[in-house]
Amino acid sequence: MIFKFSFALLIAGAASGLGSQAAANSLDQPGSLLLFPVFDNSRLSAYTITVTNTNSDMTQLGNLLAGTVDVEFVYIEQSDCLEFNRTRRLTPNDTITVLTRFDNPNDQRGYVYVFAKSPTTGQAIVWNWLEGDSTALGAIPIIAADLPPVVYKAPGVQGSNTDLDSDGIRDLNGSEYEVSADELHIPRFVAGLHSSLILINLTGGPAFTAVANFLAYNDNEEVFSGQVSFDCWDRRFLDDISGIFTNDFLLSTNHNPNESAFGFETGWIRIWGQIAFSSATQISRPAILVVRVDDAAFASLPYGIGENSKGDLVPHGPFGDLSP
């Protein structure tokens, strides 16, 4: 299975889109769980998150319309993966937009996932009618950005329970929700733009440190390898991750002098999870997610290939998800 992720910045009135887990025609489809890679409540930024219920069924069932669903917003704080939760009810064709600074005033930054729940039982359910979007205004280094979520469909009958092992953890394992991509490709980076990566560990939870391997290619197909480690959610500048991403280093390689972006060297990256470990155990080939952001108002999530069924949102404790 091949997944495509995208990301967009709104600069000088120009807009392009970011999505995930695209269909064959590269258009995103609604799902049962939406993963928003970043929220930032620092004083220099204002983030909004939008969730839309596209179910149009107005049939009256008791006190509810058949197309009604509850959605739970789960904020994951950057350093320790602690959760802050809110549940909203969306009627058919309903949509809600929240300003994260007011919706969750206690956490500064991290990521958010939103999943469908039964309005009668409160259980997580298959509800492949959720769509979403998020915006960032005034964030540094982003001026203004549009960041649609990574979308996970749930298999099974619409309205049926997704928590098959009854552990309260959203498993991205192909049985509860779709799996994540196994290897991520960043098709372009430009040295000298103060680029950064947002790194999210989707396996093991807050007790685990993830180690990701990467291969970076210059503009003449030369390849250089490295590693980066992170815990729950982190943001790292490329030149802090490795010197191979600096303009001076790339100029010293056997690069193509005819290929550059405004005088800066370019390249691309393969990245995948190598291991996630805690004080008690380790998990090989963990699922990860990466967002690339450039100071010069360009950003992108990678393409993804393969399938990784080890994602889980979000177990706590040093043993991770004991029933993945």
C-alpha cells in the first residue's frame, strides 16, 4: 500500500493542500480518526483545528439523528505524551473549529488526534465520515499555514466498535484503524532555509525513545546516512540533526553545480523507524510521522511506502501496548 502525505503554507494569497493516506487519484478520503501533527499555543502563534462530520443521514432514531456522532479531541503534550481530552457532538453535516489556545490552555505544543465515538455508548466506533483541517497564524517560522490531518479509516461495519481488544488505546494496526506508512520520503530539502523536522513517535508511548535512521541524497545521487532520536513529539532543525544537511557540506560533495535553489544546495531524504526502547523493553521498526517545515515558507509531509502496523495512540508505561 502506498500513502501520500502533503502539507501547505498560505503565502501572499497562494494556497496548496496537505492530506494523507490518499486514494488512487491522490485525493484524500474521510476516515474515523484524524491525526493533526502539530498544535502550538505559544504567544507567537494561533492554531485552529476543524473537524467535519460528512454523514448526511437525518433519519430520527430516538432522541438522535442517525448521522450524529461524538468526536473526542485528544491533545498530546510534547514532552511526556500526557493527554488532555474534550468530546463534542456533531449532528449530520455538522462542523466545528476550535482555537487550541482556548480549547487546551494548559499545554504549549504537541499533536492532536480526533476519533469518532458512539453518542449513546461512548465507545470508539467505525465512522468513516470525518474530515478535517487546521491552520496556523503567526507561528514562527511559519507565517500562515494550512495543515490538514493524517486520516485513518477504520475497517468494519459503520457504527461498530473499533476497540477490539478493549484496552482504550487506538491501535493503528489494520484491524482497529488503518496502518501507518513504514518508510517516509521527503522529496526535497533546501540547505540554508533553516528547515526543521517535526518528529512524532507513534509506537510505545511516553516511556519510549524512538530512533529513526535516514538516508540523505544530494543533487547528484550521492547518499549519506545518519540517525535521530526523539521521545513523544519533537522539533529539530536539520542542521542540528546532522551536518550533512548544511550548505557548506553539500558544496563539498560531488554535487551537481547546475542544480540549486536560489543558490542553495538541495537534496531528499528517506527516513524510517529503527527501534523504540524503554527501561523495560524495546520494539523494532516503530511507526513514526515526520513533518518538514522551512523558514522560507515551504513545508511538506513526506510520501510514505509500505505498511507499519505497530502504531498505537497512546499507551502509558514501560511495556507499551501489551495487546497491539
